Amino acid sequence: MHIIHVEPRPLQQGGMSEEVRQFDWNKTSLGPMHRWPASLRIAVDLLLASKFPGCLVWGRDMVSIHNDAFVPILGTKPAPLGRGFHEVWSDVWEGVGALAFRALQGEAVFQENLPLVTSRNGVLEQVYFTFSYSPVRDENGDVVGFLDTVLETTSNVESERQWRDLACSFEKQVQDRSAEHQRLWELSSDLMLVVQDDLRLRTVNPACRQQLGWDDGIVGQTLLDIGHPDDAANLAQLLDGTQQSGEGRLRHVDGHYRWFNFGVMPATGSVTLVGRDITQEREREMALRQAEELRAMARKWKPSGN
């Protein structure tokens, strides 16, 4: 192996550069810094100067050297500098070990949002990392290690998951409400008519067919076609939002009219009229009024006694 003699310090000052310079590398398979090969020294200098989180893994022992930006990713793992990469990440080695060996065999590896469960802070936590393992070669072109450049994407993945869960929840609410609306539409005893802006009937519910006797041929007609002429103004005020409720008559298929008390549910491009049949109530009122009128007439024409 070609040996070069350099100053026993990385190019950067402070932080991890200082720790690397002060570390006793004789305790590792790398040996003292002044005997490091140029490939290792250059890789370390580039690593420590980088603002991107990175960890250099070197040799068969997979000795690890990381930069300042990598520190938050480590959490509270004990003294990782100079230790084997497989030891530092033993808690997730099942998930990343095979990838590391592929890099040591010369294959560039990339993983996006890889899910891992780590105890880096003393408790098990679900984390996500996007990282690449890039093989590093020595002066002879042999792979002697790899550079782990990494971003923790846990917060992004969790945020995306929360948004996805919210979207699914919202979608379920919409589906539930749609199903609920459909049940109401199908089972309601009140008639429902969806009236477009041009006053044409878009659709009607089963109760409308039952109470007015119309088949699907009613769809496409205008509300005025089946409304009583004397109630046209009231129906128009319901449709344009001037009134939120009111009464009116609709024509039965056999030609007679039935009274309804209407409520309004506006929507974009249409209005839904919900009508409760009050024909019997109106007929009773009319009968009482007529009876009262007859009694009044009888009193008026009753001969006075002597």
C-alpha cells in the first residue's frame, strides 16, 4: 500500500473535525492518521467539509467516521466515532446490512423513505431515511469503503401519512354522507325534486312518483309544467332563494293538484325542493271555512221572531 505522510489533522477546525483529530485511531484498524492512505485522507477531508449529513465507512471492520451534520441522525447512540458501522446501527442492521455489503462489493445503493425501527434515543421509534451508499475506491481502484449520505424524512413521511389519513377519513365521510343521502332520498316519505337553474327537473325521488303518480317521464319537464298557475310566483321565490320555505300545489298525473309545504336545499346549478304533503290539512281547513261561511249565511237569513 502506498503511504503518504500528512499533518495529523483534518482540514476543518472545531466540531467533528476536532474530535477526529483528537481520536486515538491506533485503537482501530485504520491506524494513526499520519499513515492514512491518500484515498482515506481525501475522503475524510471532503466528508468533514460537507454540510450534508454523511458517514464514511472504511475497511473490513467498517470503521465509521461522521460529520457534524450526521450527529442529529445518531441521536444519543454512545460514542459512535471509530466504531464499526454495523455496531453503531446494530438495532437496524437487519434492514440496512445487506445494502452495506452491496456497497462494499462496488454497487451504488439508493433507498428512499426506508422505514426502520431504531432505539437511537433509548426507546424504539419508527423512522424513515432516504440515503445512498456510494462505494469509495483506493489508489488501486479497489473498493475500500462507502460513503453514507443520508436525510431523515420521518417528519415528511409522517406529515404525508397524516394528510393521507385525513384524506381517507374525509373520503369516508363523503361516502358515508352520500350513502346516508341516498338512503334518505330513497326512503323519505317527503317528495324531493332536483330543479336545475333552467327550472327543468333533473331527478325526483320515489316518494314523488308515489304521491304524484308520475313515471320517469316527468324528468325534463319544468317545475311550472306541473305547478299550479296560481302558485308560480311562490315557487319562483323558493327557487331563487327569496324564500326558504313556502306552500304550493303540484299536479298529479290524473290532473288534480296536491298541496305541499316546501323546504329548500340550494346547490351549485340546482335547487332541491323537499315537500311534505299537506293536502288533507288544507282540505280540512277549507271545509271548516266553508262550514263557517254557511253558518254565517244561515244566521243572516234566519227569520227574526215576533
